[in-house]
Amino acid sequence: MIHELTIGYLDIEAISLRLALASRPLEENVVAQILTEFPGLKVEHRSGYLIVPWHGREDADRGEAFAARLQARTGCLVADRRNGRIIDLAHEKGMARTA
């Protein structure tokens, strides 16, 4: 199954409907700075938010690491829109270690 992460200052109700609505754009200078740590990562820039690869996609681990790093720096949300949920990356990592 293929999943992507949606990253930004997202409307939680919209996510539950599998939509992405950003209340404000991500700080481009912070995004650019963190992207330098992940050369070649395919990041889709959308209207105020980003899409990165996740489960079932090439570069999924780097996509998740990028999302976690950006979330730690900005306090933005990370979502799995396919399933209409906000992702707790610390919890996801914990589950991956126990699986």
C-alpha cells in the first residue's frame, strides 16, 4: 500500500475528510535548510504544505525523517491523508521498532 505524508500547518477537520488545507504556509527558509540534509528527496510543494514519500514508496524512511525534522523545528502537523489522520511520528517509530 502506498502512502504519502502531508506536512504543514494543517486544518485537522479537513484532514479527517482527507483534504489538505493549510492555515498558513511553512517557512520556506526552514524547509530549504532542512532539505539540504536530505539531498535528492522528492518533495512536492503544494499551496502552503508539502508532500513526501512514506509507506510503500521509495525513500520512505528519508521522507519520514524529513517530516519529523521539520515538525520538530516548526511545530507543524504531519498527516496521512489517505487514512484521514494526524501522524504521531514518535509513536510510529516506536511501533516500527517493536514490529
